Amino acid sequence: MSVKLSDSERLAERYIETKNYMVEEQGLLIALLNKYYEIQVKLPRKKSSKTANLVRVVAIGDGNDIIDFTKTVEDICKCKMYFDEHNGVSEKTAYRRFTNNKISEAHHYLMDLLRLHGYFYNSYYSSGKNHSNKTETFTDIFKEGKHLFGLHDIVQKGIEINEWMHSELSSNDLLFLSKNDTILQSFIN
């Protein structure tokens, strides 16, 4: 006999699944981007005990140019916040969206950087209720017409990469991944 879950319990379960999958996606995105860039990551400011934790991407560079990832994402989110306020969204709601948007915009930015290198995705967007930000979620990754990773690979490799990064960050405040980091690349080759 199965136990019937309340609506709030179902929503909580769905949130945990969605958040964990985003963490898995992030791990794979970072590993793929590391083929082209050096990347600096930190632990999140707040740790969740219910879900896996995203790492904070601090900077991405190619040796010549370094992108202050944190500042770039915050600037994008500030623009969205001002746009929301200009369109009648209350200041309180706009600020709450700003903090939530930082997660999805960082995710989109990683995906877009990979698109610049010829990667593309089978993906879908969250509903974005009340004109809030929609988050893109991918289920497959391709490059040059070749299928590289499916859902199972994204989950498996994403978990391994995320666990490795968190392990490295347990003894270091900042993890510097040089371009083509051999350990990180071993997860995807």
C-alpha cells in the first residue's frame, strides 16, 4: 500500500529532484568548459542539508581574458530586477527574484559559453510563473552533430564531478581548475 503525499510534500520532493539535477548539470558544464578555460570555484555561501549543493563559479578565463563570473551574473540579474520594478513588480518581489535569478542566470551563462564552442542541447524551460525567470534544463548534449551525453550520463557524471569538487573544496577555500585539468577531464573522457 502506498502512502499518498500531500501537495506540499510532492512540491518539496519535486524541488529536491530539480535542484539536484541542476547541480549535476552544473558539474558537467564545468567539466566541458574546462576543456577551453581555467575556472575558479568556491563552496556556496549557504549549504543545504536536503539537496546537493551548487558550487559558486568565481571566474572563468582563457589565459588572456578573465571573466569575473560572479559580477557578470549579478549585473545581468540587476538589469532583470530593475526591469521587473519598472514593470510594476514590487521592490520586495523584485529583490526575491534577483536572488533566485542568480542561480538560473549562472546556469544559463555556463550553457551559453559552451554554445560558443559548438555545443547544443535538447532542453526545456521551467514555467516561469507570473513573468518570473524561466530556467533552461537540458537532457542531452551534442557537438558537431554527435550525441555526447544523455540523461543517465548527465546524472552519473554530474554527481561524480560535484562530489569531487566539494571534496577538493573541503580543504581549500578556492579551487583553481587549470585548463584541461586532468582529474576533472577524467570524469568525462
